Amino acid sequence: MQYVQAPEARPVPDERFPGSQQDRKDIATQTERCSQSKDLRPPPPPSQSQKLNSSTLPPPMSDRDADSPLDVATGVAMPYNIDWIFPRLRNPSKFWYVVSQCVVTAVGIFSKVVLMFLNKPRVYNKERLIKLISKRPKGVPLVTVSNHYSCFDDPGLWGCLPMGLVCNTYKIRWSMAAHDICFTNKLHSLFFMFGKCIPVVRGIGVYQDAINLCIEKAALGHWIHVFPEGKVNMEKEELRLKWGVGRIIYESPKIPIILPLWHEGMDELLPNVEPYVIQRHKKVTLNVGQPLDLNDFILDLKKRQVPEPTARKLITDKIQEAFRDLRAETEKLHRERN
């Protein structure tokens, strides 16, 4: 089935570029867009002869060819069919927004009580995060990236935000959530869908509906939060970041503002061991980094027509470098609180 971009994902004026510079903006945002419909399309099903010979052929080596459509052939367990969720997230109805506002408000209040009143948070550079959420130029998307140490990182960390943001479905982030954890039945799926979570299927690559939808939301100038480690990093290793975040940034019709965050202590607030009970009086440190200025870097990649798989890796590597510095700084700040 051919991927069709949502009707709502039409261009929004980018206030960072005055009228005299719109041609330059178009270079940054529209280069090679004529080929994107092909890029966003899942691979065609194999022919009968390919099926017969598949057992004798080696696995494909290119990254794009290795991404297979969402079906039994992927080998990824699907505890629940999530196909019905994407149309509702792509084109939310008025009813969707009403229910979403109720869910987001309830979750936002709960997150604020747990983080701000039951525990001991300290947020560095919070005003930077608040300003970029609420006062960035119209039409410019925001992509926040952070480490992932606990299942309560999202929504728990957003408890530090003012009520007008954390309880506002029009302001709060879109976030990808694991399909095999959050979308395992109808009730859970409805809850996370109305909470602005996008089901991502880990193991089938960057060419999937979750990433496509994030690109569409970026086209509308929305806030998207990504855990580029791709899982809860219980060992706190330095993992190679997943390239999906690089694809979202590179293929966004407007270059997003990229804001790295690092936090410590969330795995003590909600430990990653049974019985998975939220704790009290734990120290949590959140450090909001400097926005990454990758505009010229991405412009150059597009101008030189760097292949998309290479470009998304280079962009992700920039985020990984920023993570290293921000992690060292945050760990130091967290230790000094003793």
C-alpha cells in the first residue's frame, strides 16, 4: 500500500526565514522532495519466484532494503493489531482532541504530583525548555532528545513544566512508545493514543509508520520527543543511537530545533525491577542542554545531495556527541547534590 502524507501536513510559514530568504529555505526543506514519496513507500511484496528462492539468497546488505513491511515476515511479535491507530493520529477529529485533553490533563497532574511534590527534582535551564515549547517561531518544529533510564521518563519528566503546558494537548509533545509494551490491547492502545503516543515497532527499521508520522507532525511545527537509545537503558551504557531520529530531522520539511536533555535519578523514582512501584523522596536531576545548531550542516548535506542513509547517520552522530558532554555535566551536577 502506497504511503500517503496526511492532508493536514501542508507547509506552514517558517518565521525564521523572511520573505527575501524563502528560496534559501526551500533549498533546506524541499531538496529532492520529488523522490520522497518513493522513499516513504514500504518495499513491494516479493514475487512468486522471489519467494521460492528466498531461502537460498543471503540477507540484503543495504539499510533500506533490510527494512521490511509490517507483516509476519518481519519476525517481530505483534501482540495486538495497531494499524487502526495511525489514521486517527494522522487526522485527529474534534472528539479525539476532547478525549485527548482529558487524558493529557490527568497524566500531567499525576506527573507533576509525583515529580515535584513526592520527590526532589532539580531542573537546570528549565526556562530554555519552556521558551522553546511555547514561544518558538510559528511553524518551526521542536525535536527534544534524551536518555532513557526508566519507564516513567515520559511522562514523568514533563511534570517540571507549568500546568499550562503539561496539561495542554495542543502544546505537549508527541512521543513514540513501544508497540509491545504500551499497545498490547484495545484499552491500553486508546489510552496511549489519546496521550499523544505513537506506536513504534522496534526491529523493523526506520522506514515505518511511526517515523513517517513524526515527520508529518514536524511538518506542522509540533513538538516531538525521541528516546534515540531505542529502549530503557538499564545498564546505562553508551549505546549507539538509533538513526530514526536522524531521519525525522533530515526529512522534516522544516529544519527542527534540536534540544538535547539529560537526566539522572528517574530509575530510582521508578526502579526497573519488580514490583515497579513509584518511590518517594528520590533525587532527580534534569539538565536542558543548548539547542544544536545543525542548520548549516543539514543545508550542506542537502545541497551536496548526500544519500539519505548517510545523512541521517551523520545527524545522529552529532546528537551522540552532544549527549556525551551533557551526560558528563549532568552526572557531576547530580553527584554534587549529595
